[in-house]
Amino acid sequence: MLRNTFALIIVSLSALVHAEEVELPFEISPVATFNEPWAMTFLPDGRLLVTEKRGRLYVVTQEGTKSRPVEDVPNVDYRGQGGLGDVILHPDFANNGLIYISYAESGIGNVRGAAVARGRLVMGDKGSRLEAVEVIWRQNPKVTDDGHYGHRMAFDDDGYLFISSGDRQKFEPAQQMTGNLGKIVRLNDDGSVPEDNPFYDRGDVTAEIWSLGHRNPLGLAFDDKGRLWNTEMGPLHGDELNLVVKSLNYGYPIVSEGDHYSGEPIPDHDTRPEFEAPKVAWVPTIAPASFIFYSGSQFPQWQGSALIAGLASRAIIRVEVEDDTAEEAERFDLGARIREVEQGSEGALWVLEDADGGRLLKLTTQQ
């Protein structure tokens, strides 16, 4: 427990420093308001796609003009942590118009799970719609409860689709190879399974698995070296930033830097070296959501840093990454739960606040 105690002291002292009144290094410009916004992505023309958890998808200009909700978005199972989630573009969107959305869907009986669908976005003067919508992936198995869907998505430079799949608050499935709960999965863009996946020869849903032992991975991003990282909600504290490597096991629920909500301890990663430890763990919690690796020119001092949206921490957390190590460098208190951060084409930061009335904010350098 020495490492956990040391981390608690260091982060607690850091939290005291961050709690002091400090001038933010950017100007904040409110752009638009949403009800429970969850994700956003930029279109090639500079407009944004923004999801609301209740099931609405909007096209939004950078000046804040919102379209009518995009038509023919799949029905979502809106309850608890479930609803409409992530939205990303196909790497060849300029030619095929395909977007990918993740969401919670109901099953037969009192069960539900995450799904990913893709469809062609057709935009017009009188509104937008999705055409040829098809579900390309589902969490397996569907279970009761309405938490820990994960369902963040990211494409790599080779066109493979990675999806984070939470443990659905069921613990043991994160270690079971007969399903895809508590995993990062890797697919082709049509939902088929690449033959070079680490467990491809086992067939069925196991073939999808890229890494395992995850709890509630709410962020996926590639760094400038093409390496995949994820942010992950810990249990009672113990949030994580992980370098996600093919076939590795990240240990949950056998190990964690946090404990169960009951107070029952969970062994730390250093007690079980066969499990991959996080590069950064937070005690107390920051409640990390999505994140990016910054590469813009507006804040050149942040290039290469991970910028993490913090829910409970109500902040953007900047983490410096060097080779295989990472360390929190700064924390910017925005006074609201932050669900997502994205980088615009000119290097500005775009931020979504969480909950009803959550604002879309643009962060730029101070003039």
C-alpha cells in the first residue's frame, strides 16, 4: 500500500495547489448550449457534429447555429449512463460521407448494451439525415444495469477502428475471454475482424479483443507516434491513463489503484506484475472522460501533451508524455463537469460541459 499512500499524498498536495485562484491561460467563448451533450467531432468544412445523450445529433456551426436534429439516428436506451454516445468520421469521409455513432440499445428482457452503427450523413438546406444505417458492433453479452458502457471510438492511421467497451459494472467479465466487456476491441471499418488481432484464432467475439482488464474506458486517443492510449474511470479513486498495447491485460478487477465503493481494498498493480500498470493513476479521483493529444499552434507549449476532460474534477488536466512515461503537469479549473475536449483546425480547444444546459466552449489564446 506504500505506492498508493504516496500517490495520495502527492495528488492531494497538488490538488491544494490547483485549488488556489490562478489565471487561466486561455479565453473562454461560449458558443452553444445543449442538453446532456456527450461527444463532438469536426466536419471537413469546420462545422461540428454534437451528440446529446437523449438521442439527438446536431450539425453546429462554429458561430453556434444548431441544425434541426439529424433524422434516422438509431433509437437509444436512455437511462443511467446510457444513451447516444460518441461520434466520429470515417477516415475517408470526404469521399464516402460515413459517420460512426455509439449508443446504448435495449435487448430482450431487462438487458442492454452498447452498439456502434455507421451511416452516410446527407446534409441539405432543410435538414440532415443518416442513410444506409447498419449496426457493425455490439457489446456481448447484454446485461442488466445501465452503467460503464465506455463506447468511445478512434481510427488509427491504417484505418482500423478501436472501440472501448466497459465492464458494465459486472467486474469479472473484464477478465473473461468469452465476451467483449471490459475490453478494447479492434475492427475493420465495416465491423469485420482483422486477421492479425491477437486472439483472432480463438474465433467468435474473442477475436475482436485487442486488450483486456479494463473498467470504464471513457477516452481513446492516438499520440503523435501512433500509439493508442485510454483514460479509464477507477472504482473508488484510482483513475487511469493507460498506454494500450496489443494483447496486454490491465488487471481490473483483480488489481487497481483504487478500492471498491464499499471500502474493501483492491490490491495495487505492483502486487501483480503480470498485469500492465497505468502510466498515471489519480488518487483522489479526477473522473476522466475523453481526451486528446494536442498538436496545435495556439498553445505551442502543450504540443504532445494529453488534455483530459475531467468530470468530478471540473477541469482540463494536462499530462506531459515522454516516451513511456507520463505525469500530470497542470490542471485548469473550469467550474463545471467537462465531458469532452477536441482540437479545432486552428489549434483552438473546443470543450463540452456535461449535464443539461452544458455549453460548447471555444478556448483560445489570450489577446
